[in-house]
Amino acid sequence: MAMKKKRYALVIDSRKCINCKACVVACKAENNVPIGNFRNRINEERKGEYPKLSINFEPEQCHHCADPSCVRVCPTGASWQRKDGIVLVNYDECIGCRYCMVACPYDARYFNEAEGVVDKCTLCRHRVDKGDIPACVETCPSKVRVFGDLEDTTSRVHELLSTRRYRVKEPQTGNGPQLYYLL
Amino acid sequence: MGTIRMDRRLFLKSAGATAGAVAALQVGCLKYFKKGRSSAGDTKEIPTTCELCPNKCSAIAVVEGGFVKKLNPNPENPKSRDMLCARGNAAIKQVYDPDRLKQPMIRVGARGEGKWKPVSWDEAFDFAAKKLSEVKDKYGPQASLWSSTEGFQEVFFKNLGLSFGSPNLVRHPTLCLASVNLAYSATFGTVPSFDLLNSKFVIMSGANRFESIITPDTMDLIGGVMERKAKLVYLDPRFTVTAAKADEWYPIKPGTDLAFILAMIHVIIAEGRHSKDFVATYTTGFEQLAEHVKQYTPEWAEKETEIPAKDIVRIAREFADAGARALYYAGRRSSWYQNDFQMRRAQAILNAIVGNWDQMGGMVPNAKLPKGEFLFMPWDEPKAPRVDEVQKEFPLAAAGDGVYLKLRENVLSGKPYPIKAWMVYKQDPMNSLPDQAKTLKMIEQMDFIGVIDVQMSDMAWYADVVFPESAYLERTDPVEVMPGIWPAVVFRQQVVKPIHDTKPNLEIVQGLAKRLGLGDYFDYTIEQWVEAEFKDLPIPMASEHMKKHGVWAASGQPSYGKTLTPDHRFVTKTGKIEIFSERLQEAGYDPLPVYAAPVQPPGDRFRLILGRVGYFTHANQSNNVWLHEFMKENDLWINPKPAERLGIRDGAYVSVSSSVGSVKLKARVTGEIRPDCVFMLHGFGKKSKMQSLVYNVGASDAVILETAWDKVSGNAAFHETFVKVANA
Amino acid sequence: MHEFNWGLLIVVYLFLGGLSAGLFFAAGLADYMTVDDKPVYARVARMGAFLAPWPVAIGSGLLILDLGNWYRFYKLFIHFRWESPMSIGSYLLTIFTVIAFLYLFAWLTADERQWLFSKVPATWKQVHRLNVDLSSWRGKIAMVGFPFSIGVGIYTGVLLGAVSARPFWNTNLVAQMFLFSALSSGAAALMLAMVLNKKSPAEKHEIKFLVTLDVVFISLELFIILPYLIHGQLSSLAVKQALGLILGGPYTFVFWGPFLVMGLLVPLAIEVYELAPNIFKGHEFHGSRNLALTAAGLVLIGGFLLRYIFVYAGQVSSFHQMGMLH
Amino acid sequence: MRNTLKLLAVIATLSASLAAQGGSDTKGKFFFKKTCKSCHSAGGNAKEITPLSKTQAQWKAYFAAGKHKKGTEKIDSVIKPEQVKDVQTFLVNHASDSPQPETCGG
């Protein structure tokens, strides 16, 4: 049976992010992420002087890039990418050289000390493959993240990217990041 | 103490590891490590209800091989808006926390020394019953104090205290939102919900809803504000996340919110922008109000609040123009000053005169759902009057909740009668009451202290016996109707069997009751109790439904305006919305809110202001390993100007002292706070070594907060402490 | 605080890999240098051949130890990933190490070979068959080894330079910089060894040869560092900000002081001071042992610091504008 | 059943003394739910009644009159005489104009 081509992506409305960390803990539980390591995070930018101030939050995790540098530099092919765009680590092939961590423009990977391998956001592939959405997307109180298939023209991500202005981070690295930040 | 560390990861690893060569072992681990990522065969999904904050969101527990692997939000509950916050997600770690109380323990060293003897439940019950009986025999049943915080199983604990014969139940509201509840009750006869999902103009002060706790209000408002459907004006001496997201932020002078509100009312009435029909039909006392607020001009308020008069006028106009869909938000935990009740009353009045009552986008009286009740055998009412003399000192307050700080004063003075035994359920007075030294003194004068808790709180650390309660994921609890705009029924059922030698509160209460000769009053099981409650629910096959879904919500759109019929009787003395309150007047209080300027800190002092961050909020969660990662210790926010004057550098330790105590913590020099205040977060500096992540780390605000309370509600006033800051 | 994924072991490894490449290159070059068809630098070549394989062998060992799962290093050789510098580098490094050992073997005297094989049990017949004289193959081995030594020298730079995520690294000049630094380190190490060899002290013409080689390499390195800095300043904002790490950031001191001045300019000055009178005025070459030792030592420290600065500063550099708080 | 028997035994011994004094809110609630609500509930035989159905004064007047079923029978023929005071206490305490501020939980 010919499967329709898929391309998963996240659309992020950072303005709604209040740094509540629900996504971070949900990810930790869902993926058994060790203490001290994180697969996703919330970047924080504080500016100004009293009383003219601003704070911006920006959730970030693996961008599941179109041409991921982590996959390119991996010497054993442990870092790989599925056809639907999800970038993964094959833990049996990973030798723990950490080249991919150095090569990721988004610092999205971490080294699992206990296992000696590099690990990262899997976009909750085990949930996604069952038709669910990633844990961070699901739990978010203010629904900052929208998950979906860019190839599906009826999807919410497709709609948002067609109708709203957005940016991607660090496109100059040539990675083709697939986390879309709404403006 | 010989305890087995039941960390989940460790367990999984040891389960996955097989004996063999080092490499084989590592490969074995890795195999398991991978397996942990995909669902195993025996996965169960059990709906339950979160207990980590009062919001009670619906969750679905994913259980694999007897372990709670994940909590997912349950979309069926409209009140949890298909989310779980950081704390809700981290509840798993409450179960598998190595610091947890794992068996009953009796103190063997001095109080607070931390020497414990693990005992059987029988020993613990016998010991506590003996001590309680001794106190009862010697001083009477009223010499026992029963303090607790809301929770589905709190009812059993309260009933134990009452059936024991003590009138002295003291609950958390006067450390929380009693002033709000009393002010709205006094005005509308009820505490309404705020329809933030549909409001157009919201003013918030004395609350920090995008940062301090995550509930539906947070989500509704952030959606509205960020999608430009609602405007948010926010007053706070500190630049919080809420301030960052608000349309307008004013660093108001602390304690002057009432002046701002009165000036708004002044403008609205002076310009005739109030909802005249609504005021005429549903309220009483508007004329007195109009006369009363004449003195409170925007120009006067500017001097008090430091908010420009022109902005007050503009905000008042915008607010009144939004009318039915304007809201002055009531706040949540919100007891800051000694005039807190009157400040909240003024908010209520402001809301009333723009006619947002029972309107879409306004304040909506809570819809309720019928629920069955398990009828247990009633006991004699306790005969003695309350030790905190609530009826005399705070005639309008909720007597059943008590007034905590007044109670502590009376216990310390031994008047009107001595208190010699203290039972505590799910509460940590050591950290939730100001002036920890006084609480310690109160502890010292007890003949007996028993604490029921999931973890070794600071209060438990000073107890004589601790009864380990099962975590919520290990219990079945009474059914709860959650009134609101979208009322729902939620059910908390056991997800996993207790992993330690713990018991649900009901069984702890029963164990004690049996030995106190009160067993007959608790002669039922949780299943009987729950089935009785299911009976009157408006749900077909209620029992089956609730066990399968964990929640039931009334479907369809909320119906606004049910109370907007001329013959509707508000639960007030006059049956109307009471702008002018005769009841307050009779009780000797101002019938309309009268402004008195707050005392300002002398030159070398700062006003200490407090706050919460949503991934802890309550002091009992800072030891959760998944949450602790976000903040390892609390710090003192201080504006760069005074910091420079005092030579305080960012990140250096400072001492913060008030008239009652002194603490040390790191300074955070930041422009995100007014120069006349300093700020610290609640929940650190624990004294209990079984809160290992936060033991002696950072500082507890309770140590330096002074005792002060709101005159009408008795609610603790948490922002009335002036502190000196110096390099440590 | 930024987390360093690569630490000191990687710095040492990059340094040692480069050092071997430089030693081999200098040794091979010395072997080829003849005056009137006489191998006047044979002692230099032999010393170089003796030293060259060890740093890279130790370095590779360190690299393997630095892996999260060291026992899986073999996986590097069951895959070939042409896009991954590390994959290419692993093969390059292995071939180079084999050649370097072969070259060393070719420089052994008959006595030395006999001594070596006397340690092998007599029953290991297959091993004893390897006891052959390769001295006539030296030139050929060196010739085959040259591109691999250059390759290893460049590889240590390409490993970093190929990472587009790190603006501090991601310029074409890093590879050359590392190569010339490697070659100069090799020459300096060889000089150090020659001068310190008490049994048969280095002769002036040998020192002159190595000093000359070093002056050339240091100069080339300087001519890469200068455009690296200028280029960076004129480059995109991210690269410019990344250069801030050495132009007014945490690595400024170590870059300008210990590395650039002490590790490059001072040894260059010493070496020019030694060489200039000889070249320009025809004076006899000084050949001061102490100055040679000082210059060589400083060059080695400089070579190490270059890698230290690049490994650490590079990891700090990022395109990220926002803070990295979790 | 066992519960009820025990209950009756206890009540019988206690109620006489209590009825004389103020009356018990807790017991009143129990008797109200047990006795009155069996008819006066949604879908029951009679009109639904809650404490909020009347004001404090109205409840007091109702019990002073002591009539049930529109005056056709005496209240203590429906509620046991010794329980009337408790029920009255409960209803008055929770009447529609009772100063009972809402609380949090419990």
C-alpha cells in the first residue's frame, strides 16, 4: 500500500508561552529523560530597565531539519532521519562521540551519561505513529505548539503557515529547520 | 534509616540488567533503555484527578508494568482545558520520591532533631490515641487542634476532630483567599467565577495569573490577551510574566490598590458611566457609594498609587465602556494587607456597578450539580467555643475554617483555654504561616503532635508521630462536584497500589477513631462513600461512567443570566447585591470601603513582597526532582538603585531581616521590581532533612514574615513586613 | 552556562594528531633533503620517523576513551560516511598511523630489528616473517605518507571547520590554520628531540634546517590567522559576534597573550634572530641550543593552545540570540 | 442496616439533652437529608426544598407554626419531636440570607 508522503513540523506561537514548563516535564516523563538533561526547553530573554521592561519566552527543541547537520556529521549513521522528517538516534549504532551535539545549531541534543549515547527529541514518534500528538504539544496549557503534517493541506500547521507570518531560527546554517515560529 | 530507594529509573534499570560481563550488562541496559521508549504490552490508561493544586484537573494515567509512566491531560474535563501543568506532570515523582514517608514513624529524639523510629500502623495508632486521650482527659476535647488544607479526603479528618469533640478545626483559607471569599460573599452572597474566556477588558491586581499558578483562568486570559480579544491592565510592584504579557503594566505603590479602585469608581459614577438599569434593579446602597467616593479623585489616587491620574481616568472609562464584559479580577491567593477585605469589596462593588454580573465575559455565579451524600452517623456538636474566638472577633468570617493567626496568638497565650494536642493533615504550618518562630513556640507547648502527610514536611519534621498518607495516584477519593461556568464532576481513583506502607487518609482516620472509641462514626469504606455520592449525579450509569472517564461535564453552552430576574434573591441580608452593607455596619466595620494609606517602610527598609512560580506554587512541591530542576534555590529580588547604594552585587548572599527573624539568600539585582520593595519566592529553606533537595537551601519567607491580618476576614496579611537588607 | 560537549581530551587528541602529522612531514622532508646526493639530514629523518607514530596512536586512544561507548569504536570502520569529516578522518588517521609505524620500522637498524623480534616468542612464526629490511623503501613510504600526513593535519581542522552551527569555526581558514600549526609543531618537536638528544648532540646544520622549516610554517600560520580575524570582522554578524570571544571575551587573553605572542611571535622572533644573520649577512648560523629549546617549547605550547581556544570558544559560539535557560 | 440500628441507639440516648439546648447543625443536616429529602427532592413526591428555600426569619416562623403539608399535619408527626430543633438549626444556619461566606473546598 502506498503511503502518502508526510512531513511533520511544529508551529509555535511563542507569544502565548508563559514559561510554565509543563512541556518540559511532560517530555521528561514521556521519554524518561534523565535528571539534568532536557529534550525541550524554554529560552528566555529579559530586556530593559525599570520601568521599561520586556520578557520574551521561546520554546525550543529539535527542529527536525530538512537537511540536518547532526545526521551529516555522524560518523556511524546512528543519527538518521525518517522519511516523515523525524530526526532520530539509533542507540545501538551511537558510539557517543558527541559530534552531532557540537554540530547542532540549536543545542537540541544531550549526552545520556548513563547509557553513553546521545539523545534528543523524537517528536514522540511512538505517540505520533499511533496517531497521537507529542506530549509537549498535548499538555501545553496555553497551546503554544501546533503539531502536524505539512504535506496535508487540510492540517492546522499548513493553514497557519499559509495565513500567518512566521520565521525559522538560524536558516543561514543551511539546516532547513522545521520549527516555525509565528510572528 | 533503612529505606529502599524506589526510584523509577533505577528500578527499570535493575529490572533490565542481567548478570554477565560488563559489556553484556551495558548492552542489556541499553536494550531496556530502548524498550522504555516504546509502549510495553501491559499498558493501562486510568483516568483520575490531579491533586497537586486546588484546580483538580482531569488526568489519564498511563500505567506500564505497575508503574505510572505518564500523566496525560483528559480532554473530557472542560475545567482543565485539556492540559496538565508542570506540577501535574510531575505528580509521578511524588509517588517515586525517595524522600517520601514510607511507613509510620514515632519521634525518638528531641522535636525537630530528626530521629525517628519506624513503627507498625498499630503502634502508631495506639500511641496517638493514647496521647490524644490523655489530653482529652486532662484538658477536655477542645484542647485538641485539627488543622488541614482542602482536599477530597479532608472531610474525614475534619469529622474526626469534630466527633472527638473539638470545635478547633482550622483550615487554610485565612492563609489564602478568605478575604476574597468574604468580600464577594458580603456583596453578592456568593463567590462567582470570572468568565475570562469571553471578557474584553480585564484589570488584575494582587494576582499574577500567568506565572504563579496555572489554571483555566490562566489559559483563557492568555488566549484572549494574545489574540487581541481582551485587554489586560495589570498592577504589580514587580515585573512578572503577567506584566510582560499585559497590555499595560503599572508598578503600583504597594498597598494602594484600594485607592486606584475607589478613584475608578469615582470617575465612572461622576461621568455617569455605570450601568444604571442594573444598579437600580439588582443593587442596594448605590447612593451612599456615589456620595462616599466623591472624595476619591484620580488626582488624589495618583499621589497614593503613583499611577498617573490621566491613566486612571482612561482605564476607568475603558472599563466602564466594556461594561458587562469588563472584569476586575478577584485574584486567587490574595491576602496582602490589613485592608484586604475592603480592597476586595471595592473590586466587587466596581464590578457590580458596571453590570457585569451573570453576563458572558463578566462574573458568573457558579452552576452546581447535584451529588449524592453518604449519610454517616452524626455526633454531638462540640460544646466549647472556638479557641480563636472567631464568632466574637470576626463575626462575619467562615467560622468552620477558623482564623489561623488569631488562633496561634490565643494558643500561645493559653487563652481562653489551653491547646495541648495538634493534629495536622496535608498542611505545613511551619511554612504557610508567617513568623516561624511563633509557630515553633506553639509546637513546643504541645503535649502531642500528629501529622498525616505524603512527605516529611517541616511540620511533620517536628511531629511526635507521622502517618504516611498514600499519594493521590495510590488512592480512591470522594467524588467532587466542581461548580463553575462549566460545572463538572471529577473522580479520583486508584491508579497504582501503594508502593510503600502507606494508607489513604480515611483509613488513617478510621484507625485513630477506632482507638478513640469513635469507630461507629466512620463505619464505612471509601467504596460505600463513593457509590452513595454517585447516586444523585445527573449521569446515566454514573458509577461506571466515572470509573471509565474520571470526569463528567455538563454539555452545551453555559447559560448566562439565570439570576437576572427581578425576583431573584441573592443570598444576602437584603436579597440584593449589597453595595452598602448593613451587615458590615452592624458588625462594626465600614459599610463602604474606606481608604487608609498603608504605612511606608522607613528609609533603610524595604517592603517584603512574596510570590509564587507556577511550577511550585505551594511550598510542598519544591522537593519534587522534576520541578526542582527549574529552580534550585530562591533569591532576593532587589532593584539596582538600592542595591548600588547598599553595595549589593548580583548573585552575592545577603541577609534579610525583619523584627521576627533573619534569613540569608542570594541577591538578584534586577530592574524588574520597584526600588522600595524586595521580593522572594515561597517554598525554600526547609528544615526537614527529608526534603533533601531544598533542605537548608535558599530561605523560607515564613522566618521573616511578621504576624498581621486583615481586620474583617482575619486573613493573614503577607505584605506588611519591612525588612533590612545587607551583604551577608 | 554553556555545556561543553567536547573537553580537554579532544584538545589533546587534536594536538597529538597534528603533532604526528608534522613530525612525519618533517622527517620525510629531511629524508629527501640531500646535499650533493648525500642525505645530510638522515639523523633528523630517523628521529622524526621514530617519534611520528606515537602521538597519533596515543591521541586515537584518548579519542576512543572519550567516546560514550568506547568498545563500539569499531563501528567507525563498518560504516563509511563521506559527509562526515569524522568518518573520513577515522580512515585517514588509521592509514596514516599504519604508514607512520611502517616508516619507523623502515628506519630501524638491523640490530634494532633483531632486538625487537627477540621479544617475540619463537613459536610465532608468522610474526617473525615480518623481520625484513625496509630501509630501501624509506623514500617510497615517505612519499605515500606525505598526503596522509597533510590529510591528518588538515583533518583536525576540518573536523571543526565543517560544523556550520558554530560561527567561530565555520570558515575555510580553520583547516589551513590547523595544518600549518601541526607542521610547525612537528618541526618544533623534532628540534626539541634533536637538541635534547645527549648521546649524539644535534649539529648546527640540522638545527638550521628545522628552524628554517619552523619559520616557514609559523609565518604561514600567521598569514592564515590574520585573514581569519579580518575575514571574521567583515563576515556575518554571527561570525563577528563569535570572534568577540577572542576579541573582547572570555578567550581574549589566552588568544593574544599565551597563544599569539608567546606561542607564535616570540618563537618566530627567536628563530628569525638565529637565522637572519646567516641568511642576509652570510654569518655562521648561531645554533644556540637554549634558544632552539625555548622556541621549540613555545611553539608546542602555542600549538596546544590554538586547539584549546578553538575547541572551547567554538562550542560557546552560536547563532542563538536568546539565552539558553531551561 | 447495622448502621441505622446503632445510630438509633446513640441518638435515643443523646437527643433529649441536645434538643433542650441550641440544637445540632450536624445532626440537623443528617435528619433533614434522611427524613425531609426523601420526599422534598428533585423528582421526589413533594416540592424540592433546600435550606436556601427560605430566609432565616421564614424558617423560624415555619418552625414556630410547626405545621407540615400546608398546615394539614404537625411537623413533629413527620420529624421525630426530638429532632425538630436540630433540623431547624441546620435550616436557619444555611438559609438564603444566612451570613455563610463561601469557603474553599471542604
